[in-house]
Amino acid sequence: MQNDMSILTGIISFCIFFTSCSQIDEPEILTPKVRVIAHRGFWQSRGAAQNSIVSLENAEGIGVYGAEFDVHLTADSVPIVFHDITVKKMKIQEINYAAIQQIALANGEKIPTLREYLEAARRTKRIRLILELKPHATPQRNRLAARMVVDLVREKKLQHRTDYISFSLDAAREFIRLAPEAEVYYLNGELSPEQLKQEGFAGLDYHYSVMRKNRQWFNDAKRLGLGINIWTVNDTTLMREMIDAGVDFITTDIPVEALKFIQK
């Protein structure tokens, strides 16, 4: 009987040990408090160019939080991914898509349409898409561009991975109205955190010089629950200053160096 009790006690002890071991959580993957956004993707590598599909794929590969990219509407209302207002001395918003369809980027890719860019984004696993809609000539055109962008993002089922930013208050307000599931940030720099909160923005996305002039805005934004992104931060001294001030995101042209600096 005593032997039977010893065996039973041993079995129970083993079961308890095995169960507790099986319930141990896997090691937590720590995410840096400040997240890095690759400005126009990670284009400072061989075979890439600003706002190219390769730069998006490269940004995913190095592990940054997000890739920022720029969108214009052509005169015939085709959304394309490109930064400058002109290409080959032609104003993008005043010409039809056919006029630029075969123009190549620095890496040989043709200028992608937003549809093509989002199709490539669907093949990535997790990178956040930071879509900047460039200002257009009229409030009506800004709102039309915002509607077309939101519709296309939803068509590609990327609405839960896409944030919207713009210098156009008309476009930004339209994003807030049309895409309540998205985070919308304002770029222009003249609105205080209180004003942004009243408008329904998720946060501010200002040049670092704006925040240097308005230091109280760091605390105001935090108090109001707004996110803070700063652009375009390309040296580690400035990164340290902005991190110490309380930013949540840093947009940079040197994402590899930024990741290393933040993770030190």
C-alpha cells in the first residue's frame, strides 16, 4: 500500500510539473518604444529608388514599423506613387496617366500606380503603410483624391494596415470621415494638439523644427492621447533629442541606422 501511494504521488507530481511547463509563455519579443518609418521606403540600397515597389519590399525586409509613400492624382484621376509635383518637367496633376506610364524611376521600375503599389503591399506580411496624399489644386480635388485612395485601399483589403497623412486639411478631414478604422495624422504644423483632437486626428506628424518651437506640444499631445511622429530625422543626435522629448515615431531616410540606434 505504501509503495502504491509513493507511485501515485510520483505520477501526480510529474503531471503537475509537465502541465506547468507546458503553460510557460514563449519569450516576449520586445518592440522598441519608438517606431521607425522608412521615408519613401528603404531606397538607400542597391536596386531601389524612392517610392518604388522595391523600396517597400526592402523596408519590410529590414524590420521597420512602416513605409511612407506619396500619392498624386493625374489629370484623368489615376492615383500614382511619386513624390515630386513634376516629372520630366510635366506637372503630374495636369497630365494624363498615359503621358507618364512608361517613365522609369532611378532603379528602372516604372512609376507605380497606387493599385500596383498596394498589390505589392499585399505580398508583404506586416509592414504598416503610411500613405501621404499630396495636396491638389482645389478642395474638391483633395476630397476626390481621398475618396479614391480609401476605396482602393479597401478594395485591396489593406485598410487595417494603412494610416493616412497629408498637408491638405481638406483631404485629411475626408480621410477621418471615410476611414474611421484608420489613424489619420496631419503634416502642416499650424494646428495645436487641442485643435487636432477636436478635428478627430489620431496624432500630429510635424517637422522637428515645429516641435522645437512648440515644446509644450509634446506634453499636450501625450495628455490628449495623440501620437507624435517627427520627420525627417537623419542624424542620431536629433533622434536622441526627439526620443527624449517623447515621440512615438521617427520618419527617416536612414532606417537601418535608426533601428540600430533605438535598439541599443
